[in-house]
Amino acid sequence: QVQHVESGGGLVQTGGSLRLTCARSGGATYFMGWFRQPPGNERSLVANINYMGDVTHYTSAVKGRFTISRDNAKNYVYLQMNSMKPGDAAGYYCSSYPPGGPWGKGTQVTVSS
């Protein structure tokens, strides 16, 4: 059974950095993605990455500030978030891309201004 466990969230000041980690169990998948869901809003894609790690895509709001990467040996996916803004505050989730299977509990990111 596929499971995702997200970690690394927390409170950060504007301009600060966080690194999120996603541990996936139940088998690898070609594309993995990070998604976020601000309070009262829908969940949306932040970034995705292919299996080899040489193809990535970012939503325009985070391009140049966030970096997605993966460690296939560990079945981990990371999201390095730099130059953070209040608009980045959300629950962050990982999944295969397109998303399938159950969502994890996510990790909460709060950005203070």
C-alpha cells in the first residue's frame, strides 16, 4: 500500500528557508510532486520531478525560490524552499504526479511577516 509521510514544516520568517522531506513507501513512481493547500483554498501543484531528477516543473509563484529533488535509493523527495513569503504558508503534501492513492497528513508551513 502506498503511503506518503511529509515532514520538515514549521514557522519561518519572511525571507527564510525550510526543507521539506517526503518519505514514500509502497513502491517508486516515475513522477513525484509536492502540492500545497492554503487555508480555505484548493490543493495545487507546487513542483514535480521525474525519476532521474533531470526534468522538473515549478508553478510560477515559486520558480527560482524552490527546488525539488529526490533520492530514489531512499524513496525520498525533498522541497528546498528559500526566500519564503507569507503567500507560501500552507499545508504541504507529496504524492505521485498525477496524484493518486491516499494523501499523507502533510506538513504545515507558516511564514511570519
